[in-house]
Amino acid sequence: MTVTGWLFDAYANKTGMTVWLIDLDGRKHKMHYPFRPCFYLQADSDGTKLIEQLRQKLPSPISLKQVIKKELYANKEIPVLEVSIHQPLQFQAVVRKIEEHFSYHAFYNADIKVMQMFYYMTDLFPLAYGEYDVEENTLKSWKLYDSFDAERYSLPELVTMSISPSVKLLEPKYQRNLEIEIAVEGRKVVIEQHSPIELIEQVNDYLTRYDPDIILTSYGDSALLPMLFELAQKHRLPLYLNRDTDAVFHQTKAMSYFSYGQIKHRAGMFELAGRWHVDKENSFIVGEADLEGLYELARISQISMQHQARTSIGSALSSMQIAWTYRNNYLVPYKKPVVEAFKSFETLLKSDRGGLHFMPIVGYHEQVAELDFASMYPTIMKIHNISPETINCPCCPDSKKRVPEIDYRICEKRIGLVPSVLEPILRKRARYKKLKKEAPTKELKEKYDKMQSALKWILVTCFGYLGFKKSRLGRIEAHEAVNAYSRRDILRAKEIAEDQGYELIHGIVDCVWLKKKGAMSEDYEKLALQIEQDVGIKLSFEGIYKWILFPSSKMDEDLPTATRYVGMYESNEFKIRGLETRRRDTTKYVKQMQQEMLGVMGKANTIQEIKSLLPEIIDVVKKYVDQLKAGNVNPYDLVVKRHISKDPFEYSNRSINAIVSQTLAESGVSLSPGESIQYIITDASGKKDSRKAVPLALYALDDGYDISKYCDMVVDAAMTLLLGLGVREEDLKEYLELLTPAEKRILRKKRMPVQTELKFK
């Protein structure tokens, strides 16, 4: 039989892989594929004999074969022993057992997940379209009419069923009586947890009736599906979440970990067999690019759909790199083989510098243009052939290709792994952005935007992954080389612009803000083309701002910040970065206030016009402060969201985070470091209410809120926009009647003997 359709799912079983196909008519086909994962070992004849002696002690039968593979960094062929494991589920157990006796030997491809190895060794990928030949429910061969990096591809029509808590305000772990909402094909039902048998029966009824391909949940990993599973076990009921009734659910535990100076938390996974379970709350890529972005990323990374939904972007990039080594017969090091080379103090000073920043002039500016290098770092890697194995390679000791400033050598004989992997991503993203512009409908525009957004995150990640200490295919010298080129290129852009009379207002790594009296869009586009021809990287003209604000630091009003700004283009569109209204930890109320301020400022075309609108802008702030004072604000608009860095009872201080997390723990809510908490501040000082804040889950309307604290938040966000207009915080607070008697006395002393009058009164 030949099945024409798509590869939907694949997972390991005792003797190979279980593979699910969806044909052109939407029928699902389950089949077996005999598969033996393998790893490689540098072992001589004595080593081979030792493995032969170990056979009886291994948890799975194995096969041995001498093969020739290429070593990535040395770029030469080496003989290795291929160890094939007959029972895929025992792959890691076999590796560990052999490693006990070969601790001083080089292992390769030894810690790759079996599911991933299946895709790499077969050149298949999720949603691969083709003809699949099947005999007696065994997949024999296939012919693909698709490729992992295809720009245009078809997808099957997939049925999606949503499962979520009916109460959206609180996470399930905070809800005592959880109600589940199920939606599929326009039908929706709400089921209460207090009748567990009815709950399981109705879930099973929907699963049987609609046979969904995707179960899309909110908090499905952390709460909903584990809860359904536990209830089904407790009452000895079947649960039809798996399409494959012979398979078990794949569950992992939640974990807290340290990354880039922060404690983070990752919920466990609850993966299904024969269906996809995608938890929107536990998937970065679905949150950023929806299911279209997930499909795109899973295809190009060759990671199964459920796993790609939950894994990091760095893991997707790593998978693409490993897939490249399989396609090109290279070995994947078991542990990172290249350590940082010794550097002199002088070389270290030159190399360990990061990207180049030109700090902005604090305040408002008019008629400033923004020019942005498109995918600067990935493009540098591609055009300069920067990769871990091409930097200071042994094959080119006299290479003429040298990294500026630090003089590292770059290979002239082969194209590196990283440029090869990035090429299709850069090509596809450029194509999707073009299709987005040309799309005739809003739906198509949104689709291509999600697809290019998924690829964007790969490009954002690829630079950091070069220097990531745990990356087996990374190298700090390659990371430093990219930085060196970026510093040279942005400095060159600055020089070209200034030679033609443009003033640099701000510059940060891959973006510059320029100004020239009388310059029009055509002038900036011409300048961008000239810089692009000089440095070899496309420079996009983003537009001219009528006005733009670079606010000062919160710590010192005389110091600028590099990544915080807001401006309005000539097209009347705002661009906002780093301000309170864009931050996730800002309350909804404060966000609304700042957005309303910007709405008033959007009427202005010049700085002078903004100043003329100052009374109206201040009135917005006053309105929000007066509502707080009057107690007329919906407390749920004042919810603060923070992440805890410790176990609740490990805090030694009485901070709000400590108090709230301990209160939740005492009420039976289990919290781990890195998890988020939500609360409403009732008394930040702790003088009247030692609790300081009440968790959202335990909040009652008569708990009230701390008027003074929330007024301070409003003023703080307002001053981000007002300080550059000459408004002082103490003057604003005086006008809003927020000063304490002591603060009023201090302010009067500061003003004497000169009397001042607020212009916005």
C-alpha cells in the first residue's frame, strides 16, 4: 500500500519507531518502522573485544561495525566503531554502561534523543509530504515531494480541540473548584471538577466524537492533563487522550534552573502519542508566532511538534546544526571538545568587548531617521564564513581572511557549519517578509508574519549560541569574531554618514539614528544603500521620526539608557522600546495611563507642540491619580506580577515577594523558584498591614489597595515622558497633591528665595 500524505508523529517503541501518517483524505495510519539508533566510539581492536565481552551485561542487544566518519574541527576522516542498539528505548542505558568501561575514549552522537536521531538518519521531518510505502503495517520506504527548508509547502487539515480553565483570571493551581472549558468545531462546554466521573466521561466523549489531531490547552502541562490522568486512575476509568491506545503518556517533572543571572522555572511536559498536545502557557514559540510559527520551526529544526513547542529556540538551532552533521557525514562530539584558547591580556582586552554602543543624548529630538542592519549578526556569520570550526582552523595557517582588531584566521577551504545552517533561514525569512507585503488578504499577511517571526527567533539566538558554554558546536572565539565585525561595520556606517554631514544621535550594535537638516526619505535611502555597498549587509531605512525621546536612567537623570526610547514616525505610527507600557511587570492601570499620555502626545508634530500640550498631558496623569485617591480603580487592574527567586521559606527578608509567596505556600499552593506570583499591594510600608500585599488568589474587594504606592507607580511612569520636557518630579507631585508635609517643607526650602510657577497649572 502507498499512503500519499504527511508524516504526523513519530516516537520510539521497543523495537523501532511508531509512525503516524495522515493521508489526503484525512485518514490516520499507524505503522511500525524498524529503527536502530547508533553512536560512535574511537576504540581499537582491544576495545572492540571488550565491548564484545560486555554484550551479556548490556540492557539491549547491539551490533558493531567499523565505519569512516569525518571529525568536524580537524576536518579529516577517522575510523570509528559504530554501536547500533536493537531496542531504541534502551539507547541511553547502553551508552552509560559502555561509558563505564571506556571513560577515556572519545564518544560521538551519544546523547542525542532517539526521536531526533530517527529524523536525522532518515532525512524525514515533521509534516513531510510524500509517498510512503507500507507493507503489513510496516513502513518500508518513501519518496518525499517536500524538503525541510521548503519555502512553500502544503499542510493537512488538522482538527483542533481546546481545553482550558473556564476562569481565566487565575492559574489552575490557585482555583479550589476548577471548571474545564472544552471547545471544538464551534461547540463549547463547561464541566465542573466536583463530578470527576462525569468530567472524564465527557472528555472521552469529545475525544471519541471529534478525534482531534491537536489538543490545545492553557496550563495543560502543569495542571489540566495531569489532573485528568490522576482522576482517571483514581476512579479506574479509561482516558482517551492518546490516539495510540498501546502507548503511555510521556510526562516530565517541572524544574527550576539558573540562566543568564536569573532563576527560571519550566513546567513539566505532558506529551501524547498519535496526537499533539500543545500548551500555550508552556510554549514560547506558540506565544510569539502561533501554530503557523510552530509548524515552520518544527519542520526546519526536525524536532517533533510537541517537543518543539516546549523546547528553547537554542535547542532548535542546535538540532539544525546536528542535522547538518548527519547530512554531511560528520561526527557530533559527546562533550564539548574545544575549550577557549589561551589569550594574552592585550588580546583579551581587544576580543572580549561585545557590540558597540554610542549612547544617545538624553531628551527629545526632532526629524531623526532610523537605519537598521537587517539580521546583522547572522549575515556576518554567513558572508565572513564564521563558525566554530572555521576560526583558527588547522588547515589554513596562512589564511588571508582575518578578523578585524583581533586577527583571528578564518578558513578559506570550506564553508562552515553555522553559515550553512543559517543560509536557508535567512533566505526563507526574506521570502516570507516579501510574501507578507504582497499578500492580498489580512489572513495571509498574518500567516506569513507568524512564519517569519518564528525564523527571526532562530536568527536572534544564533549569535549567543556561538558562545554558549554548553554548546557542543559553539566556540567563544567565533562569538568574539562576530562582535569584532559588527563593531567595524557600525563604526564604518557612522563614518560614512558623518562624512556626508549627518549627525549621529544614537547607535546600538546594529542600528543607528541620524539627523541632517533638510534631509528627506530619499536622502536616507541613498545613504543606506551606500553603507550597504560598503559593508556588505543590507541596511533598511525604517523611517523618519517627527519626534523621538531617549529617556534618562531611573537611577540618575543625567545618564542615558541605550535600549529605552519612544518616537512617532512621519506615518503617525509609534515605536516604543523599554518603556513601562511595553514591560510585562507593569500593572495594567499604569500601562493604560502611559498609553493615554502618548495618545495626547501623538497629536504633536514637533517638540514645541508637545510642550504646548503639556496641560492636557498632565491632566491625564491627574485623572489616574484622582481615581486612585477616590478608590474608584478596579483592583484587578492593579495586579503586580513578579517571579520569585527562592523557595518561599528561604527568604531572609520581609519583601513583598517573600510575604506573598509564603502566604500562598501556607494556603496550600506549591511554589518553586522561578515561578510567577500575582498580588495587589495593600500597604507597601508594612506599618498598617504587615502582609504588605495580598495574593490575587486570596484577594477580597474589601482588602483595598495602597493608594500612595500605586500613585508613585503612576508618577514614575509619567516622569519617563515628562522629564525631557522640563517637568520635575517634585513639582508634579506637588500639583497632584502627593507630597507629605515633610516633603513640602523641603521643597519650600529648595525654592527660596526664588518663586517658581508650574507652567502646566
